Amino acid sequence: MNSSIRTVLFAGLAVVSLGIAWATHSMNKPLDLAEFSDVGIEFYPEFKDPEQATGLQVASYNSKTGKTDVFKVESRDGLWRIPTHHDYPADGKERLAKTAASMIGVVRKALVERSKGAHKRYDVLDPLDTAVTGTEGRGDRITLYKGDQKIVDLIVGKPLEGESGVYYVRQPDRDPVYTADLGQLELSTRFADWIQDDLLEVAQGDINELFIDNYHLDEAAGRLVPEEQIDLTRGDNKEWQLAGLDPAKEKLKTSEITSTLSALSSLKIVGVRKKPADLIAVLNGEGEGVVTSSLIDMQEKGFFVARGSILANEGNLEVGTSKGVRYGLRFGEEFSGSDVDIEVGQSPKQETTADESKDASDAKSGDEKDDELANSRYVMITVTFDPELLGPAPMAPVKPEPPKEEKPADDQADAAADDDKPAAADAASDKSADAPAAAKPEPSAQEKYEDALKEYELAQEVYEIQKKQFEADVESGKKRVEGLNRRFADWYYVISEADFERLRLKRAALVEAVEPPMTPETTTETPAKPETPPAGETKPAEKPAEEKKPEAPKAAEQKPGEEKAAPEKAASEDKPAAEPAKEDKPAAEETKPAAETPAEKPPETKAEEKAE
């Protein structure tokens, strides 16, 4: 090998060595201080007060639907609403404050990547970027607003393994990816989490009436097909009663009623749709009619106007409460869809009825079926105030009338009356002498009046208290109805199909047969013993035992109630002893009044005279 070749080889090795050295140095040298200058600094140091936030938007990519779901809540004119869900009223102040608080003081912990190509790896692709393709690598974009101004805007990616609450994050307008501790991030895009999802706001124990009108509409034939009506009421004894129940053959299954009451008290909103403006006006008593487009919108949801009333596809349910509130629930069309379809709907074409969904599902293979679709149902709700549900109004007590003044008696008439009845006076005197103690004198008319007046005054005080309470209950019930009607007037609500099935009570499931009583042919009781005679009969063999009475002569010791029976036995069992009683007729006649008027002192019987 000549010198020139060796020179070239050495030169080449030198170049390679320099390249390796430069690459190694480049890989291991510290990054420029400028690139690390923001580590340890808050993303939004000017955001300190969660109350500054008046709006929140969360954008999340839904890999199941291939779309980005956007949820937004904001405060306008002092009212919290959800613009992405038809401006439905939100119960969002507290939840938004928690979400905003989790964004305060978020610090860049460490710089992970600087290149845009690393975004997909850490799931920090912008879900709102329409230029991004594919279904992987997108994060959740969280934006807080103060009015129209963005005060926080971050894309949150996958969590960091091994560290709780730490995520990969970046700002939408910058490429560097950092780690950040978000703590207990209060982030939810579920519609139900941002609203008062208790649909009826009724306590189970307040429900006293249920009227279930089960029918359905045959849309093809254009007619209503009645099924059955169930009328349930709960009385003062807290026991439920079913109209038309035959107690001899049927009894209520209280467990079924309890299940229905539980379903009503826990009925949840899973979605909403805005009613047409003209329909809202008619329902509020302000409009004159509904245009064709609004009627079509109603029919798509399973509601029809007929003869001035609204009919529903699957019947009605009335609920009466002890607060005077009567709810009317009309059950419309069943449909299926994704969570977003159920919550807010996308378009009439995208929502499918349950039958259409079933047909489409049957056309797919088992691997292609969309198991994420859920069945739901539209419901319309109206509320009225019914004072009869409060119970009877208190009745005012009747004030007693004072006694009339007694006129002076005619002395001569009294004297004549006394002269005409001397024997009666003597008899009364003898009777009072025989009485063991003097009877309590009858209260005078004035005394009776004074006692009645005291009772009236006490009853009047109770009445005034009850009246005020009843009037307060009436006022409270009316206000409650006004508030509920403001809430329900503008909306079709969506409930789960499972809840609807719990409310659609059938009579066959509500009653059960009563077991018939056992007949004599099927009784298992031991027959009566032979020695026990049937009622009303006596055995001849027992008569001598009845005649054997050693103390029969002591008639004076018998009780007054037995005086009549004693002579009869003596007459039938001991004829010689009874014959003298027959001869003394006046004494026998005296025994009759004793049996007829037990309240008076019985005269002495003939047997008692003999004993004396």
C-alpha cells in the first residue's frame, strides 16, 4: 500500500471519528438555557381566582363515533347554561369552580419533547385540529373563559406512569410537551354531571296517587288503542288501594308499588330537546295554534295533537303528591343512539327509532354490531296544582248558643199537679229512701253552655293554627307548580328505556290471587268429642246430675238474674216443692216485672218468702 492510499484512509478515519465525536457531544450536551427557561414556571401565572372563569369548553375525540365531542358551559346574564346542549340551564357554578381551581398554579415540571412529531406519542394532538387524521394520539383540550377571553387553554394527554395526577400537556399554539401535576382534575363532559338530573324532584313518601293510562297509538291506522287503566290511592292509614279490586279474590303486591315509587323518585334526565316556540306558547296559554313544522317535530318524538289534547305513543302517567302537585307524564317514541345522540341529538336523520336500530343491527355481523347504542324514550311533563291532594281543609268549630231564659212557673198549676199525684210523690220518696246514695245533680243549662264554650274556644285556637298551615301549604304548592312549569315548559326530556319499563305498571303484575278459605270437606280439624253435646241440646243421661243440688232450698242466695230460672227448674224437677208457688198467684205475678225491668229492685220471689 503506497503512502497516498494510507493518507486517504487516515483522513477518512479522522473524519468518521470527528463525526462520531460531534454526534456524541450533540446528544449529551445540555440544552440551551433558553429551552429550559420556562421549566418550573406556571403555564398561566396570571390566573389566580377560579371565580374569574365564566365559561368552560372541553373538546374530546370519540374514537367510537370518529368525531370530536364538544361540551361547553357558560354564564350569561347571571344564568348558567350549556350552549352545546340547546342552552339548557346548568347547575354548573360549583363544578366549574372545581375545574377552574384544578387549572390554577399548573407548573411545567419537565420538558419532554420539543418536536411536533412527538405529539401523537404522548396523546397531545389537538382534537379540534381538522388537519389531523387518524383516530389515535388526540388529547382533551380544556379552555377556560372570562367572557370571550381565553384565560386557560391546555391540551391534556396521557397520564405519566408511576406518578398520580401527572399528565403530558402542551399549549395548543406551541410544540413543546411538558409534564404537569394536575392533581385531582375535576373534568367531565357528561351532560348529567352539569345539570340537576333529578327529573321530578319528588320524594317517594309524598306520592299518594297514581293513575296509569296504558294505551298506544296505531300510527298506521291513526287510532288510539286502549289497554288498561290503573287507579291507585293511599289513604290516611298509609295503605294503598286499587280501584276495582275484589278483596275476596285479589290482593295488592305492595312490592310492585314500592318499585314504581322508587323509579319515580329517582327518575333521571339523560337528554333534552328544545320544543318549538309556538308549542311552548300554546302550552303556556299564550299562543293560538301550532304550525305544521312543529306538529311534525312532535310526531317524530311520538306526540300527537287530537281534539285539543296531546296524546303520546305509549300512554300517560299521573302522579299526585301530598304537597298538592300533580304531575302528568306522557311517554313518546323510543329511539337509540350514542351518548351524544341521547343527550343532545345531532339531527333527525342521525337519531333512529328502536325498530330501525334493531333492523340495522340485525343486518350486521356479530363483530360489526354497535353495542354502545342505548335505548331511550321521549317524555313530556306538565304540572298542575290540586288542592284536594292536600287533604280536607280545616273546618271551623260551631260556637254554642247560650241557653234560653226559663219563664217563672205557675204556682197554682204546680200545686194542682202536686195534688193530683200524691201517690207518685210517696212512691218517689220511698224509692229515694231505698237508694244507697243520692245521684249527682244534673248540670244546669248555663253550666253546660259554659263547658261547651270552653271547648269551642280551645277548638277555635286549634282551627286557627290548622287554617294557617293549610293556607301556607296551598301557597307553597302553587309556587312549587309555577317553578316546575317554568322548568318543564320548554323541553322534551329523554329518559332511559329501563326507567320507562319500571313506570309502565301492569295490573297483572300488581295483583295476586287470594287463597280461598278451607271448606268443611277439606278441613283437617279434629271432630268434636262425643261427650260434648251440640249447642242447644242436653243429654237425658245428664238430667239426674242437674237435679242433684244440695243447696236448692237457699233461694235467697241466688243472683237477681237467676231468679226467673230458679222457679222454672223447681217446677220441672221438683213438682211437690213447686205446687205451692202455683197457688200463690199474686207472688208469681210480682216475679214478672223483675225479669222485664232488671234496672229496678226485683221483688222477692216466692222461694225467698218461704225461706223467711
